[in-house]
Amino acid sequence: MTERKPTGMSFETWVDLQIAQGMARGDFDDLPGAGKPLPRRDPEETAYDWVLEKARKEDLDLAGMLPPGMRLRRERDLLPTVVTGLATEAAVRVLAEDYNRRVEEFWRRPQLTPDAVPGLADVDALVAEWRRSRPPPAPEPPPAPEPTRGRWWRRRSVGGRQPPGRTRPDS
């Protein structure tokens, strides 16, 4: 960590001193790209184009660069794919109502520049989409048949006689 700038020293002098000390310690030796010229930029390329290219190279989410209205509109367009991964219908409703709340807050906020007007999400349509994406419920297994039990009086031997097909254990 660098020390604090001494009072009475200009910022530029202090920064130059820090760089000179770092070079003396060898902090800038063997850096990637050392001694190579900076890549030339196309004169037609704007800073916005450069940022987009850099974000794509580093695989960053570009939605953060959108204005708020466009970001909400993009989120609304992605809602049907998001709800298919949710577990319950209640979670779908909470997600859609949260989105609609944020859109209403966006409309109430004063706008400095014209922005895209995001629409509200149709909660019932999202729930219907969620139901269509669910696998059909597994059929209930048929109930197990009740075990058949013989009548109690048939199991007893009457007068020493066994029911037909049975033999006495002592015979």
C-alpha cells in the first residue's frame, strides 16, 4: 500500500515519485506487452464501440450498459424463459409482480432523456407459459388390492374336520 501524499507536495510530483520508486524496485519489469506499441484504434471507432468490443472479449453481460427502460424491456422479453426454470406457480407470480412494480417505479421517475417504454408483464400469460412448460404429472399408481382374507369360521376345523385340501399336521 502506498503512503499518503505529503502535505505541501503537488499531486503530480507525488505520482511521479511513486512511479520512479516502483521502477527502481523493478515493479514494472516483465509486464506482458512491455516494449510493444499500443494497438492502433480505428479513427471511426467510438469509445462506445471500444467498450462493446472489450466486453465481448471478456464475455461480460452487456445488459448493464443499456439505459433503464431498455434494460427493463429486455428483462420483460426474457421473462418467459426465466419462468420455465421456477419451481412453483407462486414463484412465477412473485417474479412477474416484482417486475411490474419496478416498471411502475420507472414510469414515476422523471426522465431526463427519452427512453424506451417498457410494458408490464402479463402475469396470467406467464403462469400459463409456466404450466405449459411443466412435465405432465406422473400418473398415480393404482391402489394396492386389499389382501383377501378367508372367513374366520372356515379356518377352524369343525368337529375335527379340515376344510377340503388341507391336511392335519399330525397325520
